[in-house]
Amino acid sequence: MSSLTIAIVAVFIVGYFLIAIESVTKVNKAATALLMFVFCWTLFMIDPAQYLPAAIGDVKALVVSEEIERHLGSTATTLFFLMGAMTIVELVDQNGGFNFVRDMLQTRSKKKLLWRIAFMTFILSAILDNLTTSIVMIMILRKLVSDKKDRLIYAALVIIAANSGGAFSPIGDVTTIMLWNKGVITAAGVISEIFIPSLVSMVIPAWILSLSLKGKLTFTKDQAHSFQASALTTRQRKTIFFLGVGGLIFVPIFKSITHLPPFVGILLILGLLWTVTEVFYAQLKEKEEKGAMQKRVTDMLSRIDMSTILFFLGILMAVACLETIGVLTMLGEGLDVAFNGNHYLVTGIIGVLSSIVDNVPLVAGCMGMYPVQAVGDMAVDGVFWQLLAYCAGVGGSMLIIGSAAGVVVMGLEKITFGWYMKKITWVAFIGYLAGIICYWALRTFIFGA
């Protein structure tokens, strides 16, 4: 390994460490990721010929630029997908499309509410994404559960269910979106083979947590109905909901029919939803128009979390640099040798690591480490790639900082790292292991038969 390669890896490690301790440094992880991206490729430019033989003489800058643009193209497909999906979900939420979720959850039994929350979160996170689903569910919980102690248990379950639900869906988690965009998993394959393990990883923790809940809830009618009113009619809100959520479900179907990248399907749904909502708001009375303006797509676009988008850009492009210099291939070969090619152990460890550090760079690294093969465990929808989707998604539930869902719930409900580690970590870990065992059994005796 050359000194230049070591320098690039050192920059990546330092940047990764600073991202992991964001809460200590108070520096937004997006800023660190962007600096890491720029520094890695700037060092690469010192002597690109040792990695790209064509990068010599006057064409050096041209060859490196083409390499960066090649990686930027694949990265952009993920970023545009996320931006489109975030806007669609925000639009549905702001226009009262999720009110039916609140109505379906209402019950006085603590245990019944727990199971309704578990399954509703699990299903919604597969259709939407685990981050947005967590926000919606916590906001609803605040209206239904007044006792702080009980609400923390429900909130912890939201994290587990959201991560489990996102793991079996090609659009349910950033990591599954990345793997799907890369073409290493298919929508039909991941849904059919990961659904049951993901369900097991949610049901077992839910059952354990249900043992600590007894009695009835105490909430008033006002609590359950104190949601922000919408200027739109009930029919219009339902139209927005079914067009938005139904459109997200349609995206995998659109991809299989047209063979276009998933982000094209997302932009199709966004364009349709944008047109429909503009027509609805054009019909409002003048006095209603002022408040409605804040719920139109043009306003939603201005409220997109660009720091998250820029973080993904920085981290994915930094990982692309490591892939170009061959470090990821070396690391992948090392893991295979250390664990004798046991993909269950390799992906299981990656899942545990995803609870400590961000799972996005972990999965991005794995996509660069391991080449897709025509047949075997490394083929499209092979054991390795499906397990990676499961482990990276569900593994993030073991620590509250291990997933986007955990971080947002931590902020909304002021859950401490210590409380979650003491009360929830072992519960999530049991569910995680149970899901892996379930996947092994299904793959060995059913799908592999």
C-alpha cells in the first residue's frame, strides 16, 4: 500500500470518526462529509496514474474528472430519489393525509395500542421510509399517550418497528434504496425473502416490551382530535394520500415495466401530485389561500433537509474514492479470509457496526468491496446482498444513535442514550439475531431447496 493510499484512507478514517462524534464536536456531519469528499479526491489528484493508468500527462485532469462524474452519476440517482420521496411524504403529511393513521390507533388498552403501533409503523416504514414514519408516529403518540414513562416504551418500539419495516422494502430505508439502485437486489426478491425475518425482528421485541405495559390509557377526546385542520376537503385529502402513498408503492412496478432508474418513477409521482395539489388549491377561496400556500409543493421544496442530502453526497463520493484506489476490494478480501467466506458472520458484524456508526457509508463501502457475481451468494438477490439489506437496517435499532429513526425519536422524546441502552438494546439484539436465524432457515429449507 503506497503512502498516498494511506493518506487517503487516513483522511476517510478521521472524517468518519468526526461524523460519529458529531454530538461532541457540534459540527454538522454534512460539513465533515463534504470536506472528506473533497480532501480524498484532492489527494487522489497528486498521482492518479497509480490507480488509473490512463491518467498521465495532459489528459490527467480529464481522466480524473470523468471518473468523478461517473461516480457522481450513480450517487445522484440516490439523491434525487430521496429528495422526491421526502417531498411527497411531507406533502401528504401537511395536508392531513395521515389522519386515518391516528383514527386506526385509538384504543384504551395499553397492550392493544402497542401492537397497533408496531404493525402500523412496520407497514408504513416499508411504504414511506423509517425516518418519516417515526416522526408521524411520535406526533400521533403525543396525542394518545400522556404518561411519559409509557410513551418512552412506545417510542422505542417505533424505532425498532420502523427499522425492521424499512429493511424488507426497496424504498423503506436509505440503504435498501442504495442497494436497489445499484441493482444488487430486486424489489420482488428482497420483499419475498426478507419480509418474514424483518417481521420476526419486530414481533419478538414488541412481545417483550408488551410485558411491561398493564392497564388502560387515560386520554381525553380533545387529545385524540387536536390535529391541525386542513383547508382541503376530506375527499381531497384522501386523494392526496392515495396518490402519494400509492405512487410510492407504484415506483418498483414502474421500474420493472420501463427499466428506468427508480428516481425517474419518483419524479413522475411528484409531478402528478404537484399538479393535483395545485388544482385543489386553485379552487380555494381567497381567505383560505394564505394558509394553504404553506402546504404547497413550492414551499415543501424549500423545507427539504438539504444537510441530509449533502451528507449523503459527501459520504458516497468519499467512499467512491476508496473504491477507485482499490482499498475496498482489499478489505473485502481480508474479511472473506478472516471469516472463511461466511456471509452470515460478515453481514452480522456489519449490522452490529451499523448501530455504532452510520449505516450509509457501511453499505456504500460493501458495494465497493464486493463485486456482483453471476451466480452464488454474491449474485443479484444472493444471500450476501439480502442479508446486508436486513442487517444494516435492523442492526441500527440496537443503539438509539444507530439509525435515522433513532436519532429523530431521541430528539423528539428526549430519550437518553443510557436509558435506551439499558432498557432496549438487549431487546433489539434478540430480535436482530432471531431474524438472521429465520432468514437462514428460510434460505436453507425453503428458498434454497
